[in-house]
Amino acid sequence: MTNTDELRIFMVRVGPTLWDEAGRLVGSTDLPLSPKGVELAAAAAAEASREPRLSVILAARDEASQTAAKTIQAAAGGRIRQSPELHEVDLGLWEGMLREEFAEKFPTACKQWADDPAGVVAPEGESLVMAEERILDELYRALAKAKPADGPIALALRPMAYTLMRLALDNELKSAFCREMTQAPVTEWRLVTRARLKEMRDRAASVTVRA
């Protein structure tokens, strides 16, 4: 039986940027899409255009996310809503560092990131747990008045934020984060109710409090 309260969400992984392609830690640094990123945004837009017209496109304010959102809008309609709290995980002082340099300078944190990234916090950055709560809270508030009849919703997220959202929807542990970062599809249609979003948000908030 179809749940009439389900919102149809088109999830889009935004990127890459030139820093991603160079093997640098990007985090929340505001960068434009690389040519490959522009190509992937166009492919996502083409996929969205094959479905009913979008009602809204949610994206952070960074240049890469806004470029993806505008590309999708041009093909599939919808109003772009800038949601600043949907920004990528903040990696603080690690941002801009080459991955090889990170592994050499911070071997313990590098190993923990691969094994159990939930406990890793970059200097002047945020943990995955903190980022998840922020993103889910923003998404819940942004969709507070959304109705299924309004049409599908696009959600454009940078790679780590996108992965956190997928893990939350699937009730997966953060230990699966690195695997999902490399194996997850770059676009995906999902059905979710506001009640489910509230449950996810509240669970993330409780984890942050315990931490």
C-alpha cells in the first residue's frame, strides 16, 4: 500500500571539485565544480527531467552545490532554496591537505577515519555525528510544510553530507561511511515521510548529546 505522506526525494551527490580530483581534503571549503563535476551535474539534471517537475531544490550556498542546483533547475524546474546548514562536513584545519600528507602527519586519525570515523574530529572542525544532526535538522525544517502533491524534491549534497544522509535513511552505522563514500550511486530516488525525518533527526540529536 502506498503511503500518501511520503515525500519523493531526488538525492544528488555534488562534485567533484579540482581539490577532490587532486586528492585534497575539501570539507566545507567553497570551491567550484571541476569539468567532471559539471558533467555529473548535467547527467543528474537529465535524470531529474525524466520525472514530474520538481517542486523545490535544496542545496547549500557553496558554489559547487549552487551550480548543481541551477543545472538541475534548468532541466527539471523547481525553486532553489539555499539551505546553509546543508553544507559539507567541516574538516577544520585539515582542509586543503593532501590525503597522503594527512596520512603521514596524522596516522592515528587516518586509521580511525578508515575504521570508525564517527569519533574523529578535525582541529576546529566537526565530527560526523555533529554534521549529521545539523543536516537532518535543517532538512526536517526545510520540508516542514512540504506535501507529496507539490511534486518531487531534489536534495543536492556534497559527498560526505550525501553519504551521511544515505546512512541515516538506511539505519547504517558510521563504520560503513568510507565504503559508502566510494560505492554509493551519485544519484538516487528515495521515499521518506516527515515522521521518519523527525525520527532520524531526534536520534542524531540524542547521539550528539551523549557524545
